[in-house]
Amino acid sequence: MKTIPRILLIEEEPVLLEITAFRLELLGYEVVTKESAEAALEWLNSELPDVLLLGHYLPGMDGIDLINRLSNDTRTANLPVMLLSANSDLDDVQKAYNAGADEFLVTPYDPAVLEQKVQGLALAAAEA
């Protein structure tokens, strides 16, 4: 039986959260949404997604700080992670990768690029 990949989407911007979740659901993913790092960490205490997508400027904790924290936790260290950010500054991109991000996507994004990157992350998760 084929399992549906589950994505945890953490995004502070309600419109981007809704559009991204809808797009991912259309692609056949199960999507769990959270609007803050704190809510996501609480959910992650008892659940694990296949892929994690998160915004850069989360309330209470920066997305890069959250990636760093998850990368240092044995339960979540191997989760494929993509940072969504309106900031394409090379320093921020490098910080995201150094913290443990597997992908970086500048918003607003091309839906085809989102699909391609998420499929790659889901495939990596399935092979892990």
C-alpha cells in the first residue's frame, strides 16, 4: 500500500500558507499547517512529517534558527527541509543551507518550481 507523503508547512503569512497548502494537496500530499515555530515544535513532539517546509520570518523564532534547532535534534535531524523566503540575499541562502536546509525557495514562487523541489524532497525522504 502506497502511503501519502505528509508535509508540515510552517508559514506566518496566511495567504502564502493557504495557497501553498492548497497547491501541495492538489499534488497529492497530506499537508499539516502551522503558523508559528512554537506550534510546529509542539506538533513535532508527537508527530513527524516526511518533508518540512517553513517560512523565514516566523513569529517567535526565525526559520533559520528553527532549522538549526531541528538539525541538532536526533528525532528531526534527517527530515528534508525547504526554507521559503522573500529574501534572496546570498548570505541568507547560505545561512539556511548551513543550518541544515536541503532546499531554498524564493517567494513568490513559480508553482512548477515548488512542485519539483517538493517532489525531490519527498523522494529523498522515501529513500531514507
